[in-house]
Amino acid sequence: MSGDFYLDPQEMTRLAGAFETRAYDLASAVRAFEGTTGAEQIHDGFGVLTESEEVSSAYVELATGMVESLGNLARHFDELSQAVKHNARNSAAADDALAELFKGGKS
């Protein structure tokens, strides 16, 4: 197996775009989820019985944890997108500089 590899800046840019789209879509879904699962909505759904308070508190805690976790995932997707874009720009610049060297241009 060869240790050679080539980074295609255009493919990396497409990959970064895919992560950026997923980050946006996930963040939008999290906002929508958060709007429908707030403490008030959950309490309204379970009522005011003593037993309902226990259940609704558990659901509020679960929903809050899900919003936090999925929000973090969306931010990580966005950070990954930015890192891949940065790498794509660096790879393109290195390819251009190498092409210039082969043409006999300035280094």
C-alpha cells in the first residue's frame, strides 16, 4: 500500500459545504424542537397532578439535555466545515505555488 495521497481542494470545499449545510439544518431543527419542548409546553401537556410534576420534570430535563447535545453537535459540524475550508484553501495555495515552480516562476 502506497503512502502517497492527493488532497483535492474542490472536493474538500464540497465536503465543507456538506458539513456547513448539516450544521445549519441541525441548528434549525434544534431551535424548532426547543420551541415545542420548553418547560411550559411540557407542563401543559402533563397537567398539574403530583405524579405529573415528576414526569414533566423528567421530560424537561431530557429535552434540555437533548437541545444542549444537539446544539453542540451542530456547532462541531460548523467548526469542522470551517477547518476543512481552511485546509482546502491551504491545499489550493500549495498546489498553485508548486505549479509556479514547475513553470519556472518565482518561489
